[in-house]
Amino acid sequence: MAGNDKVLELTDKTFVDEIEKSKGLTMVDFWAEWCGPCRIVGPIVDQLAEDYADQGVRVGKVDVDENPETASRFGIRSIPSILFFKDGEHVDTVIGAVPKPHLEEKVKEHL
């Protein structure tokens, strides 16, 4: 799911510095390669990264298979899970394959 230069590839090692120490709104997609619904949501997340980059929204992705510590810390039991962080604090979660307008509404709500 890589390839979009506006999307941060996050790991257990980089998560705290990239997300929890950052200012503004960050949307983080917890996903896995084998997850069908993740493949539906992935392009939507990529598009939102493009659409909201100029408003300072940061977007990251965490592969739960490669980064189990971070997934465990946030209680990720179902994927895709999209977590929203404002000034480093976890403020909202969306679980499952949801349509773009639903995620866009969450972005606007937390901006």
C-alpha cells in the first residue's frame, strides 16, 4: 500500500516521534497486506492524504503484521482501523471499510 509520498510509512520504532509528538491532525490507517477490506480503504486514505495535505493533515499507515507493538498499544483487534490523533492525542477511531464521505467527515470534525 505504499507509493503515495504524502503518506508516512509508520513502524513500532517511528510511531511515537512521527505521531504522538506531532502537532495538528494525523490520520493513521492500521492495515495488513492480506486484508481485503484494507485494500478497499487504502486508496481512500491515500486520496484523503492528497486532498487535505494543504490543510496540514498528516496521514500514516501501520502494517499490523510488521508492527504488532503499536497495534497492541492501541487495542487494534479489527482492521482496517483508522485512528485520528490531534496534537499527538488519540481522539477518534473508525473501524472497517467505510466510504470516503464518512472518513472525510471525521477529518473535518477534528480539523
